[in-house]
Amino acid sequence: MTRVKTGVIKHRKHKKVLAQTKGHQGVRHTLFRRANESLLHALRYSYLHRKRKKNDMRKLWQIRINAASRQNGLSYSKLIHGMKKLNININRKLLADLATNEPTIFNSIVELVKEKSAA
């Protein structure tokens, strides 16, 4: 069997990894072995944080809804419970957007929940 030289392929692979670790500190962007290890960690972190970002956004929406509903005299949990009882199906993302950008519409929803829960 003939000998296969992998110099070109190996060099291309190394260049790709070093290009991907361009902003890393120290030898983590210059030496291939350290750069490869750094790249593996970075890719793992980016995958996990893409998943975690969804939780962070939901928490942010809940905080915004709670702040806006408390200005109208209703807590977050009572607002959500009242909306479920009245079959108002607005997700938290849209509700938070209404609370920040369209406060009049949000206030009308809160008033509707307040009057139906009081009755």
C-alpha cells in the first residue's frame, strides 16, 4: 500500500481551528492543541447558553408583566390566573411587549381581569 501524506489536509484543519479561536487570549489562539481545546469549550458553552437564553427571556417577560400589573393594583400571579379563567390566551412574550409598548391595551386587559375576578 502506498503512503498517504496528510500535510495539506492537516494544515487546512489547523488553520480553520486557529481562525475560529481568533479572539481567545494567550496561547489559546496561537497553538493548535490549546486552541482546539478552547474551541471545544467555547462551542459547548454557546450551545448551553442558547438553551439558557430562553429561560432568561421568560424571566424578563415575567418581571415586566409583574411591574406593569402592580402599577394597576394587581399581582402577576392574580393577573395570569384571571386571564386563564377568562380564556384570554396571550403568551407572556406578547403580554410583556404590550406592557412596555402599548400600556393602554395592557391596562384594559388588567381592568377586565380585575372586574371579572371581583364579581
